[in-house]
Amino acid sequence: MHDRESSTQDSNDVSAHRRTFLTTGASAGVTALVGCLFPASTSGGNVPPAGPTNDSTNATSGNFRAIDPKQWRGEFQNVVNMAKAGADPTGEQDVSPVIQREIGSDTLLYFPPGRYKMNSQVRRVGLRNIGIIGQNATLAHGRVDAIHGFDVTAGEFHGPAQHFKIGIPDDPHRGKFVFGGFTLDWRGKNQGMQVLNHHTAGTSEIRSLRQVGMHSLGCQGPLRVNPATEAARARVHNVDFRFGGLTYQKTINTRNTYDGGPYAGRSWATSGITMHPTTQGYLRVENSLFGGWPDNGIYVKGGHPGEGDGTVDVVNCVAANSQASNIRIGGDGSRIHNCVVVTDRSFGDEFYSEQRPIRLDDGTCKVSNTKIVQTKPTGWSLTIQHAVEKAVVKNVEVTIKETPMTALVVDDGVGQATVQDFVINTPGWKATKAQVIRNGGATLTNVFLDGEQVV
């Protein structure tokens, strides 16, 4: 297991604030989360304007921060003001050629306030020490008229549907990497693509990203972050992807993911954040919001069994209404801590039928100090899959309203599992223990159902 990085975000003040939030009544918690996680209209009509945030325009103003280039000047040999280098800050001209010209090892690119349009991917492999930051800058892409899978085939934008690809699994980025300070403006039709696909052997910080409008191209979701080597460390924090994305069948994307079988037609990779099957290092995702994504919200497994051996922390995050899971982890010593998961909207049965709040896939995992609220339950609340070697669940509260649903599922093949201080509330239907717990061998302690101790 990898040593966890120390973080001021794990301070007593932050944890206390989160605990205070988790102890509020279920209905109040849901109301607050619905208000902060979803716009009044998915078309973007009532989405706040892109640009600087403040308390009057965006509920994420406490989460979103511009990145001041002054704090990074001493970390890079070259510092480039992209507007002065020729990048159009009005959003009229393609800035991709300017980025291609200026990006390089030991270089910090910073974008002053403005709107910057990219019409093609910027891909770099074999470099060291790169920074790409915005000072409350808005990042947009050119018009997309046709897309197949993950490639744009017609329109202003062309090629892979990504803004930046830095490093690849077999040749990851070296040294430090910093990225963020951007609003991703996806309002309007045919908007949204992967803002960063990043593989690193060094130390990376991705922060202060927010979307306005919905991801509606059916391609890869906004982030893939892969700490590719055992020594690699990556931190993703203060990102706001609350508005989620559309499944590809509801977009112009002509992909056809799998022709048959039980998972036919799923919008694979349209996720809030993903890793990579061969991950070996450590990823921390914290203080972030992830709304309804059609292929998992926070999908951060520390590699697939036999391929990767990484560690993941998901801390102080809010996730809501993603299919097939809202927070899905695995790996060596991975954990979910101080998080809130809400399901109050359904994708419907046309393409999907379940939105599990939490799923532990494999390895050794822990879930602690976490709250799950399902006002529209369509999937098991907390699932421990058969490939998990060891799981610990402690101080978790689940509220399932009106509709019968299983709160805890422990598969028969799980190596070892302990569940302690687990509270289940079932307002509107008053469940029995057999209805809400399917235990394949976990040790249960202090389990409460509607105020009564059942274990």
C-alpha cells in the first residue's frame, strides 16, 4: 500500500464541517444537494455565465479558485503568458497552434482571464515539468458537426475529442505537472469532451476546474488521471463536474459500444473521472462535485487485478445520479472518507436501470464517515464485490425513501469484510432486515434499521 500524502484538506476543521453536514436531517441534506448539484435546465439556459465566479453567480464559488501564476514561477524555467504569446482571449480564433508552439519541458503556460478556443488536441509525450493554468480563464472547443466514438470527424474541431493528452501509459510524463484554473464552457448543442488525459511517473496536481452546461457528445468524460508508476502521486481537488453528461444514444455520436450482451449500448468512458487498468501509484480525489455521468461518476480503481496495484483516496466529495455507480473504487488500501452520495434522478430503463451509490470492486478498501441518500433508489446502496480481498465499512448512514432497495450487499466471494456502526433509514416503507441486508459473510456490528439495533 502506498503512503498517503498529508493534506490540509484533512484538517480537523474540514472533517468537523463535513461531519456536521452529515448529521443534518435526510430531507434537508437532499434539498441542499439537489440545489447545488443540478441546474434548473440541462440545456444550459439557467447555467451561470462562464468566467469569474462569485457567491451571486455560482454555488461552487467556494470550491473554484483561479491559479495565480506567481506561486509557480519559481518552479519552472520558462513562464509564458499565452495571451501575449498570441493566443486569442476572445474565443474567436483557434489557440491550439500557439499552445503547440509554446509547450515544452520546464515550461509553465498561463492563460489570463478570457475565453480560449481549441480546435484540436495538444498531445505531448516524453517531456518533463509542465504547467497549464488559467487565471479564471474559460476553455472551449470549436464546433463539432460529427463524432464517432472518441474522434471528431467533421466541424471546426478535428481529431481526438480531447483538449490535452500529457503522457501515455508506456511513456508517462516525468517530474511535476500542474493543471487547472479553467471553466469548461459546454453550454449549447454538441459540447463537452475530455479536458485532460494524463499519465505520470512524477507528481501531479489537477485543481480548480468547473463545467457549465452538460457534456453532450457521448465521448470520454472530462478527466483521466493515471499515476502510472509506483512512485507517482496525483492529486485532483476542487473540481466541479456537477452537470454530468448524456449517454451517447442521446447525442450525435455514432458509436455503437458492444453489439450484444447484458451491457450492450452503454456509454463507456463517459465518466466524471477515471484512472487506467495498469495504475501503480497513488491518486487522491478531494473536495469535488460529480453529477450524473452515464458510465460512473468517480470511477477510480487502483488498476485491474493482475495489472495494477495502485491506491486511491476519495475524500470530502459529493456524487450524485451517475450510472452504474457514483463512487467506484478498488486497489491496494483504497478508501472513501467523509463523502455524500445522492440519487434523486434516474436515467430510466431505456439505456440503464441502476445507479449504485458506492461500489467496491477489488483489493483492500475502506468506507468511513459517509452518507448515502436515495430518494429515487435504482441500485444497491453499498456493494462489496466478490473480488474484494478485505473491506472495512465504518460509520455509514443510508437513507432509502419510499421504494424497497437493498442497503448492503456483500458478495459470497469476498475474502474478509467488517461492517460497524451502519445505520439504515427507510422512510415511507419500513423495511425488514432481510430486505435491506444481503450478507455473504461479513462481520456485522452495531447495525441499526429505522432506529432499532438489528445486529
